Amino acid sequence: MASIKDVAAAAGVSVATVSRVLNDHPSVSDDARARVLAAVQELGYRPNAVARSLRTDQTRTLGLVISDVLNPYFTELARSVEEEARAHGYSVIIGNADERPELQDHHVRTLLDRRIDGLLVSPTDGGSPLMLDAARAGTPMVFVDRWIPGVDVPVVRSDGRAAVRDLVAHLHGLGHRRLAIIAGPAATTTGSERVEAFREAMAEYGLPLPDAYIGQGDFQAESGRRATERFLDLAEPPEVVFAADNLMALGALDAIRARGLRVPEDIALAAFDDIRWFVHTDPPITAVAQPTGELGRAAVRALVDRIEGRPPQSVTLPARLVVRRSCGEPASQEQTSQEPTSQEPSPVTNRSQS
């Protein structure tokens, strides 16, 4: 493998000149730059990333810890993060927490040990001492989708309250009165926020939400199936099951079909977090859609700002309701589940000094 000394000898310049060319330093003549670049190409020279990181104290690498890589929402989020990071000249190392706080901390610790330049995290809970210490130590960090309240770290997230209200209004307009929810873990901000938004919307329309209509899930399909089975065993089952996560919605659908029931004729189904699969189920599922791609891109931009010394921004983007046939609406009202391509939601940004 060619070394930087080989490039310098082939180009007839000093090692320092080769270094300046590779780092795009302006104080190099056009002739010397052309000779160095030609030698680099001819010799197939590749800079030593480890050596460069030791010199610059930067690895040009970001860490991303997501809650569940098997969840299509987080898969799409990771994809948008990687694409935006690459556009800014960074690589991404991904860790899958699998909704387990101890595994989340393992990945965070490993990434910090590898001297990443910044960290993106979707926390599995709000009580990780490791992340609290990292934030206090000034580690460049951004929370994405979920966050830890009270920690001075920029947050990039969507606000689903208006979309959940739109969902309840839609269900109320269809004549549904007995609405149940499968909630996510209360230790996560998204888990608690979606239940609160649903409860507020139900109260606004004068609809009761008894404890029996609140099922506890963990953002996994199996928990959605178990919660729905309990709903269906009630003397007066709900008319609608709203799953606060796409995987729990699929588990709910499995439970409904296992009983020989039909959606929406026997029971309606809706979900938070739209995914492409929902247009292929029978019937297609009504869902609250988050602007997943823009969330990932905005999170990277906020983290790069933090790394490069610019004031980072917290960003809140609106979610939207996508109406399909799983709640009883006619097929003519079906809408697309694709994210808007020409018009992204307008972000609400807040300057953060973290």
C-alpha cells in the first residue's frame, strides 16, 4: 500500500505539501496540487483515517443508537441519517438498543470509546446515568424522536398531538364511541405523550376512556396482540383499537384475525407511525404519519452544527393523519401513505445552547 512519502516522491513535493493538498489547504499552487492528485490516483493512495483522527482529534464519524432496528420507522430514520451524514462528510456507526436500556448504554459506551465526533440517540428510557453524564461532559449529542426531559440536549422530534386529535375526530364522525388504546412504555416520552394526547382528544369529544380500554404495550408486536386479546375478552369490547406504534398495530391485527373477526366490520383499527406495509394490509390501515426522513436529516444537521461550533437547533415537525379503510371509511376517501416529496412540513425550531 502506497504511503504519503511515496506520493510526495512521485509528485516531486514535500510530505507537508501532500498533506495540505489532501486537507484542501489553499496555500498550494495549482501545479503542485495537480501533480499530487495525479500521484494519488496513480498510486492508489488512501489516507490513514486512524492517523488523521489522532492529528485532528476528529474521526468524521457519528454514532446513532436507535430503539429497534426491526421497526420500519427506525429503519427509515437510520437510512435518512446515514444519507444526510454522508452529504456532510461523515460516516455513521449504528447501534440497536432493542428497547433495552442496558443494551442502549452498551452501545453508547462503545461509541464514545471509539471517539466518535457526535452522538444521535433515541432513548429507551429517561433514566440513563451514562447519557446524563455524557451530556454534562459536553459530548456533542442530539436526541431524535424520543428525548430525556430536563437534559440540556437539542431534540429533533415530531408533534403528533394535532394528528391524534384529528384521528379521534375522524372516528367520532364515523359514529365510533368506544375507543381503546395500546400504549407504549410510560418510561419513554413517546409512550406517555401519545396516551396523553389520546386522552385529551377523547375528553374534548366527551368520550370516556375507562382503564379497561388502556392496554399496556412495549412497542413490540406481541404486546399489541396480548392487549387486543384482553380488549376482545371484555363484556363490552371497544369498537376501535388505536395502537400507539406500528408493530403493536400488526400484533393487534393478528389477534383480531385469530378470533375470526373482520376489520373494520367487527372492530376498527388505527395506528401511530405509518409504514409502507399499511397500504398492503387488507384493509389498508389508518395511521398517524411522522415525517421520518426529514426528522433524520434535521437531526444530523443539528449534530453537525454542534460539532462544528454553531448553535444547534431543536426541531419539532408536525405529524399528519392518513385516512384509509380500517376504520370504516369508504374506499374513495383513501389517501396515500407516502411522505410529501415536494413540500416537507415546516419545522418549528428553537435555538439551543447545549
